[in-house]
Amino acid sequence: MLERVLVYLEEEHLCPHCRSKLTLCHAPPMHVGDGLGWGSEFLFICLNDECPLFIKGWNFIEEQYGRVGSYRHMELPGSKESYNMMVASKHAFTGSIVDIEALCRQNSRFQAEQEAAAGLGDCVARKDLGPALHLLTDNAASLEVRRQAAALLAQLNDLSCIEPLRSHKFTDPSLEHAVNMAIKEILANHFMRECPYCMELIKARANLCKHCGKELE
């Protein structure tokens, strides 16, 4: 998506009514005319409130249709196709302006997810917790690949995964359960447990927590 947006931004679209530069916005899910899609995820729209089309449109729609509304000029990216699109408010589309910085962050997150997913295949052999931990703490990553990462935790057998995973808020209960079961197995493998009072790691046979001093059952 980012690549397409960057290509679109190289295009120059000017409103024929006010000569203002059109703004790249996310397209509405439905076409106002026929109920179908626009054929594009994005639209170039004139958001100039001083545009003659927008100013005159209020009176025209009230007189013709008895409704409140006006028009914004719109053009499809990579095309000469254009429309005067009816809007019900001057705020229409102002909240759907394409945020390049947000798209760049999304793209960076996706690339990191792909790299981590690719590293799952041999992470146990390399004793590299990184890929699995990255995926498990990224709630936006694919649930399927996160479950694969959870299944490798016990094999990785790395105590350092416990604190970041305990601190993370999972949105999928089944994934959280899988992680908790893996942590339980890792602790058992190292003859360790978590202090129920301070949550620090201590020896499984300890009667007194060395961190908080609480007496343990």
C-alpha cells in the first residue's frame, strides 16, 4: 500500500473550480451513486472550503433537493475520471486524509513481522528467542504465526522471555493460554517458579523469597 501511495503522491491533481491542489484521501467503502466501489482505495479530493463549487453547492442542493449538503470535486488516482461528489458536511473527508507517517509506521511494522516470521524456522537451532518474542508481543501480527511462535517457546527454553510476556497484554485468550503453559514448562525445566507476591523468579524449593522476603508455602 505504501508503494502505491508514494506513486500517487507524485501525481498532481488540481481542482478545475478553484485550482487548489487536491488532497489524497481514503475512499469511502461505497460509491454514493451506484452502491459499488470506486475502483480505488484512494481518491484525490478538493478540501478547499473557499472553492466556488463547494460554496455554491449548499444553495443548489437546498433548492433542488431540500437537503443540507454541497459538493467536493474528486478525481481517481492514475486516471482522468472525475466527479463532483455530494457531501453532507464541510468536515466530510477531512478525517480520511492519507497519513504518510502512519503508513510508513505500518509498513515498518509489517516488514519486521515478516522478518521475524522468516526467522522462526531455525530459531530453536540458533537458540534465538528474538523472532518468537517479537511476534508474540505484536498484537497486530498474524494470529497463526503468533501461535507458531508460542509453540516454540518451550523448545527455546529461555527464562528471559518470561518478563516481557508476562508484561504484555494479549488480546487472544487462546494465545495467552498457550504462552502461559509454555512459561510453566520453561520454569519447570529450570527448577524455578515465580514468587506469588513480587513475581520475581526464585528456586522452586525456596521457602523464602530472596527478593521480597515473603514466606512461601
